[in-house]
Amino acid sequence: MVLPAVFLPLLGFHLWLVQRHGNAIPPSEESKPAIERKSIPFMPGFLRKDLAMWLISLNILALLASVFPWTLGKQADSLTPAPVGIHPEWYFMSPFEMLKILGNWLPGEAGEIAGLLLFTIGIVLWILIPFYDVKNDGGRRARAAHYFGLVAVILLLATTAIGYWTIR
């Protein structure tokens, strides 16, 4: 992730320098008058050839990576239980804790299904908020949606905090 972020500005700077100063001319072409020199314009001729070579190189790299994959250690086995003390990243901690809480209230698949339905309904309601109060003079619907959103954010923050509290 870091190398492409560093490389792209350098590549842009290089292309800007090529546009500003031009490429080096071979000695055989330099001795000829400017009208008789062989050249191709950067746009679209040179850029098209350069992109074609990049695509060929990336395809070869992808082919080699798929034929000779680099192993990162022991392969994951989805049938083994999760290691003790494992927890998700902070942005998934609230759904993780909600599934644990609902799993305690509704054991088995019922708790998992209830948790998935709860978050699906929440996401659908969040998506529908702009359509909920299109034209309302009193703004009662907007206030209801605002309070619903506040309760949802407080619930998400509380379950995230509970999740981190119970891990330690």
C-alpha cells in the first residue's frame, strides 16, 4: 500500500519532466535536421505503447502469482474454532458484540439470524432516511429520524465499548 502511494507521485513527476524537457535523442537522429527525425507524439502514440507494456507486465505478474503463489504460513482451516482472545477490528466490534448478546438471549441459529436481521433492517432504514421526510411542514418525521439515529449511534458506541470491556 505504501509503495504505490510513493511511486505514483514519482511517476507523475517523471512524466511531467518528460513532457517539459523531452526525451534524449539518439546520436544517429541528432545529426539529422529536425524535420527528418523520426518521432512519435507522447499523446496518444507513446502513452498507448507504454500502457500496453504495463498491462503485459501486470498480466505476466498476475499469471506468475497465480501459478506460483507465495505461502504466508499455515493455511486457514474454516472448520477449526477461532483462537482464544480473538476479536474483530473496532468497526466490526459492535456487530460482533450484538451477535454475542443476541446469541445469549436466543441460543443457536435464532440469535445469529436475529442479529443479521437487526443490522440489515438498520442499514435499510439508514438508506431510506432521505426519502422519509420529503415535504413536512412540522418536521415531526425529521425529528423522529434524528432521534432514531441518535439512539442507533448510542447503541453502536455502547456495544463497541462493552465489546472492548469484556475482551480485557
